[in-house]
Amino acid sequence: MSVGRRPRARMALGKHLVGAPPWRSIPHGVVVYEEYDPADRTTYTWEEWEVLGYENLDFWVEYDHYTRKVTLYRPLEVVEHLDPTHLQEGQWLGVTWRGQTHQVRVDEVGVGRIAYLEGGFTYDLQLGQDVAYAELRGHGFVLSVEKFDERVLDVYHGVELDTAGQKAHFGKRVAPRNLRGLVLGLVIALGIGGLGVACSQTVEQCTPRTVLAEPGGVTTTTEQVCVRRSVFGGGGGGLGK
């Protein structure tokens, strides 16, 4: 297991996710992929949870660590033979299922390496294994093609889930909170609050009304008029002379 590559989604192996009927599923395996992009010298990571859903179907839930998007994938049988190693980005092609052909565009191709593995899977996955993939986007859906080896080549139909969709399918939001945004908002709020407190601070200034000279050169104040002023002065309004 690779440190820093652990899953981030709010899901747990063996713990049921109960959404709106008939949605009920249980995660039984999670894998985290990483892929290095030499163009921007960045390693991108994403995680995929294999869940058993209603009707005994095998689903995958993907959470992208970069885009923070959650996508629900269902297995799909297509007529065409799709091999991600033979597809190119920007390529258009027709993919047929259930008697209808859909036009899709190859949005992304690459090879992800398994950096973290936990639980059980229907495939024989290994830590450090390379998996070729391709994402094909159509109108309102995405097709994911994964090639684990020369024998296993799967196609999945995916739909991105917003917060409402996640709650409907899983009974809760599974995407983690954006802690960076929350921290930034807290810092801004504390900064504004601190500025307000600083601006409200005042000092007491006293002006003597009567000063008496006593023998020996000692002076005493018999009466003082005190006012409270802001530490920043306030500047005073009106036209200057």
C-alpha cells in the first residue's frame, strides 16, 4: 500500500449504503490508481469502489481526486470491440447497445497504475499493475473502457452524480468535503472578525480641567474630563480648511 494514495471517498468496505428505493449497495473492494503526466509533471490519482447493488449487479463508483467528481458506472454490453490501446483522443466513433448506436468522442486515454488495493474484487488485481483505460463521452453519459489484461476488457456506462444524486443512490454525500475551501473561508472570517475587534478598540484620554500648584513644585489635578477614542483616530469628517 502506498502512503498518500489512500481512498478519500466517504465509503467503507462492508458498510451498506442505503439510498432511495430500490438503491441499496455494499462496497467490497477499493482500488486507487495513479498516472504521471509528463506534460505538466503532475501525478493524478483517482479511486474506484466495486460495489454490489440491487438486482445483484456489479457497480463501480469512481471519485476523481483532481476534479472531485463522483461517477456511477454500470456494466454495459456493446456490439463493437473497444480496445483502449487502439483509441486516440479526439476520435469520434459509434457505439451500439440495446439496438441503438450512439456517437461518442474519445475524451481521454491512458494507463493507470494501481497504487492502493483493499478488499475483494471480481478481477485478479495486483498492486503495481498497469491498467489501460479510455473515456468516451456522449450526450449526458460517459463510457469507460478498461483493459486489465488480454482476457479482461470491460465497458461501463457512467453518469456523474451531484450531491443530490449521491444522496439518492447512497443515502449520503460520498464525495469528501472541500477542506481547503472551508479553511480558506474560516481564515477570511477570522481575519474580518479580528479587524473588526481591532477597529473597535479604544483608549481613554483625559484632559485636566484644573491644575493646582502646591508647595514643593508638585502639581495635582482636581478634575479631569475623559473621552474614549479609537486607536486608529477616526480622521474626522467634513471639509478641510
